[in-house]
Amino acid sequence: QKEVEQNSGPLSVPEGAIASLNCTYSDRGSQSFFWYRQYSGKSPELIMSIYSNGDKEDGRFTAQLNKASQYVSLLIRDSQPSDSATYLCAVNKDQAGTALIFGKGTTLSVSS
Amino acid sequence: EAQVTQNPRYLITVTGKKLTVTCSQNMNHEYMSWYRQDPGLGLRQIYYSMNVEVTDKGDVPEGYKVSRKEKRNFPLILESPSPNQTSLYFCASSYRLGATDTQYFGPGTRLTVL
């Protein structure tokens, strides 16, 4: 059974700081990785996708992928109170993309 | 507006009373999927569909049925709901079945089975 592991948190950072969220996955053959943000009671919303080793930046968000170490991370620069949410790491179940395997999520709290 | 819609958004029912949760997308997506989300267990896939009339089981299919008669609709059917199916349900869709295709989620349906 493929697994995706995340620290549940809560991760607390002050406004303006960098929040670092980490995720490890069990299947070395995984190729596609996603970060979703989920506010309480709402649906997951895609923030970033990453497929190649290295960094991918989009505004205040940077996703980092290290396939050799089987981890993927999300950095949020200049954190805002509106970033307070649960962040879900997801990996494609197989090369065909039949499903996403989700981690249980890390709760981020940004204090003003 | 491109979106995935679900109905109803909230439902309280009793054990054994058949129910259907509808899911519809207006993006001409081929792939659709149902997930359930439970505290401590995260999001888990129930069923998915690669196209019209093509469906397959996910990780937790027991107690559920689906159908895909039209490309835009993918209803989730609970023939005889039980309390352990109390959960938050999400429908998702993507353009096609593929490892790099983004899945877009509907707003969710909170189901309580008494």
C-alpha cells in the first residue's frame, strides 16, 4: 500500500515568516506530486504540482522535490493569516493517474 | 464558470434509506472520481471513471455504487447507507486520465447516517 506521510502539526509561524511543510512518500516510482490547500469544511484546492527534481516557484509558494530521498516540500514565503489552513500532499497512485494518494495533511496557523 | 458541482451539500439520513449524491462538471473532463474524507484517515478514493460507461473501484468501494451514463455526470449511490458511511464526500474531475493531469474538486457533501 503506497503511503504519503506528513506531520499533522499544527505548525505555527508568525506573519511574514517562511512556513516549511514536508512530505515523504513510500513508492520510489512515483512521478507526480501535488500540494493542495484545504480550509476547514471546504474542498481541496490545488496550489502546486511538481514532476521533476528541484524547485518550482509560483508567487510566494515554492515546491521542492527530491526523488532520491523521496520527499517533497512546500515553502510559503511572507506567510499571511489567510494561509492558515491544512495543506495536503498528494502523489499519483500509478503512472496512469487513476487516483491521488493523500497524506493526512499539516495544519498551518499564521499569527498576526 | 468552470466548476464541479455536488448535490446535496448536506444530508442527514437514516440507516438503510437509499440515497444518491450527484456530481456534475462543465469542463468536458473525461476523468471523474469520488473520495471520502474522515478525521485521522484523510482522503480516500471510492470509485473513479475514465470515461462514459467505464468505471472502476478505488480503495474503499464497499457499500457504494456509481454510474457514468453521460460525460458530465457521475452520481454516487448508497443503496443501504450505514453509520460508518458518515463522512465528507468529494467529487473530482480532470481533463483526462493521466499522471500529470490536475484534479479539480467539488465543494463537498457532508453526509450523516443515523
